[in-house]
Amino acid sequence: SEQVEIQAQFDVRILFINAYRYRHENTEHWRHGCLTRIDSQTDDNGERMQVLGSAADDGFSLTTSGGSSLLENDCIRTFSYWNADLLQERRLLNSQTGEFVAVRVEEGGPDTVRFGATEIPAKRYTLVLDDGRIDLWYAQADGRWLALESPTQKGRTVRYEPVDLPPPASTDRLLALD
């Protein structure tokens, strides 16, 4: 069993005025590549959301700010970009809202990602959602996650990169990239 802790926070200031504030804390428990438990709290500029869920015999029991539900799926995955297995899924759990989102994966082909002074040969993929797209890059040699880009509603691009180069992906994740 693996535990992943995620924290994100940022503020947008315009002329010294805080125009936007975002805070997200999420703890996920995983077993054999599947989510077994999630506990997430988000403050999106004053809109508070909570997602609590756990694997059950008949699916994945989920409680959000909007109510309770049962996801009838034997292996739930979140938008866990660090795990290339998400590229095999057609639905992913949004850890902020608890929505089980339909996704389509498009292969973008070979690319290169600069990590510090090193250029790493990569494969690019695009997650296509009803309300947008997310571009992902994974190392060709070993499947490790290298970067994420997504356009914002205001026409800008958000880019996430790991602070340190992640360890090589497991053999299972390499298979997902082939």
C-alpha cells in the first residue's frame, strides 16, 4: 500500500490586492495501482469542497460536498500524473470535486523535455476532457513523469514539473507507455 500526499497553494495578486486564492490538501492511499482511500479538502477562492472515499466490496464509496455515491468500478484512479497507468483509463476521479470525469487519451508522439541542463527524450500524451485538455510528458527510456501543461480559461498556460527528477517508473508503468 502506498500513501501519496498532495498540497497545492497559490495566490494571484494584482497591484498588491489578493485577487484569487487556492488551497488544496489531499491524501490518497493506493494498492496495486488502484485508489483505496481518499481524503481531500479544497478552498477555491472561498468555495470549499471536500472529497472522502474508500474502496468497498461493490465499488468505491464516495462522499463529497454534493452528497454520497457509489462508483461501480473495480479500479478507481485520480488525475495522478506521476502514474502513467492513468493513460489506460477512460474515467478519472477529480480529487478536488469528486466528479468521475470522462477522458480520452491522444498520443502526441516523441518530444523532448528540458530538466535543468539535461534534455530528456519524452513521449507526449493529451488527456481530452469535456472542458479542456491536459498535455503530459513521460520519459521514453523509463516512463517517469516529466511535465504537465494545460490552458486556463483566460488563455494562459499552466505548467507543472517535478521539483526533482522522479525515480524510474515500475515495469508496469513502462508497459502503459508502449
